[in-house]
Amino acid sequence: MKTISELHKDNKCIIVGNAWDSMSALIMEQQGFDLIGTTSWGGCQ
């Protein structure tokens, strides 16, 4: 796992997914997203 700073040093576009629950985050991780964000509501569920 890399930090956001480390991702920027790679000099490439960063693909960010926006997960709304744990299942969508897992799917995005399996699909190879560089970074996964979440909504505040999604983290509460």
C-alpha cells in the first residue's frame, strides 16, 4: 500500500474510486483502483 504522496511521485495519473459501502470498496480494490475514497455516510453503514 502506498501513501498519496508516494502515488504522486510515480508521475502518472491516479485513478480514484468513490466507494459508498464496504462491498463497493472491496470491488474497487480488486479492480486495481489506485486510491479509494468514501462518503461520510458510507463509512457509517
